[in-house]
Amino acid sequence: MTSISENIEAVRARIAEACGRSSRDPADVVLCPASKTRTPEEVREAIAAGVRVFGENYVQEFLEKYEVLGDECSWHMIGHLQRNKVRRIVGKVSLIQSVDSIDLARTIEKEAERAGISVDVLLEVNVAGEESKWGFAPNETLEAARTVGSMPHVNVKGLMTSAPYTEDPESNRMHFRSLKRLFDEIGDAGLDGVSAEILSMGMSGDYEVAVEEGSTMVRIGTAIFGERHYPEKENPERHRTLQLITNRR
Ligand SMILES: *Cc1c(COP(=O)(O)O)cnc(C)c1O
């Protein structure tokens, strides 16, 4: 079995190759490992390999890791966020990637104002129109950017998407391409409080295609940390930690 640091090196090499194929600079692609279900020790291994930012899905699990690791790294929220949990993460995460409704953005605005800070966000786009996925429809995203950008304590920094799960990454190329087009359109619109700096797309199964199509941030879990599972037999200690995290969620 390969180690976390070896996996990170392999992912970085593949990102660099994808950049080579599309005449891009690898320095323009940020690796944001998705660290849900991973322990603080596993996150530390990735930090030791040079990773600076992690994406978390669940508020309670994030807060437990944040308690241990704090600002050893930066944190992004990448999972669906309930409005009643916004207060607990404002000021602790440097980016909320998963803003999927105007109501959620309004709550972030309110909590940011209360904390006396401004909060950077991405708008999540349901690029393939999947029933099961959160996010704005592509044709409502420009208007959403205008609305969220007008909120004084919220800055829209770009877009995020999770493309359909697939065995064939090529089948997501059209989705990445259309999100990149929308991203450029939003940047060109010159809206107040809106900039097109971060295009977060690409996961373990499809990140190379996403990078070829212009991704500036890939969120990768499995290819770095291995399959997500709860291996009581292999690692009782980790199993207990994960159970704690799961039960409190
Ligand atoms: C889990 C997760 C990822 C990473 O998924 P992998 O397929 O394990 O790379 C990326 N983005 C989001 C929003 C996730 O929840």
C-alpha cells in the first residue's frame, strides 16, 4: 500500500502532466484534499507533504479536527451546509465552496456581519442537472452571483461543482467545459463583490480532465487517503475516532 505522501506526489505529477497537455502552469492548480472521515493524524501526514488546505463536509467533524489542528492548515467547507450551522464555522474556514442557495448566502452575510468579518465563498453549480445534487442551475448562476456579490460581507470568488460519478472521466469533459465558460462569463460581467479567481472542479475519478478544462482547484479524497471505510479490524483506534465523529454529527 502506498502512503499518503506518495499518493500526494502521484496526484501532483498527474496534475502537472494535465497542465502540460493544456499549456497551463501547475502553480495555478491548488490541491485541496477532501478530508472527510480522515483523522487528524492523516491530515498531518498530508500537511507534512506540503498540503496547505483541506475540504471538509460535515460541521461537527470539521470542528473536532479544527480543535486538534487549528491553523496548521486552512480549511474549506465543501459539503452541503445547513443554515443553522453557519455560525459555528464563520471565522474558522477560509472559504465556503458549497453556497447552493440565496438563503444560505443571506445567513452567511448575517453571521459575517455579526462577527465583523467578510467571508469568501464559491457558488456551487449543479452542472449536469442531477436530481440528487445541490447547487444552482447553470442558467440561474449569473443572477445568483449578482445577488450574493451585492451582500456587503460576502465575496464571491468563483464556482464549484461536483460532476456526475462516472467510470469514464471523458464523459465529464463537456460539464467541465461548460462550467469554465460560465466562470469566464461571470468574471467578464464585472459584478460588484464578484471575481472569477477559483474554479473548483475535479475529484479522484476525473481531476485530470477537469484540469485540462481549466480547473484551478481539485478536491481529492480517495486518490490521496484511500477508500473511505471504517476498518475496525485493521485499525481499532481510527475506528473509534470515526465512530465518535459519526455519532456526534
Ligand atoms: C468527498 C468529496 C470529494 C472527493 O471525492 P473523491 O472521489 O474521494 O476524490 C470532493 N468534493 C466533495 C464535495 C466531496 O464531498
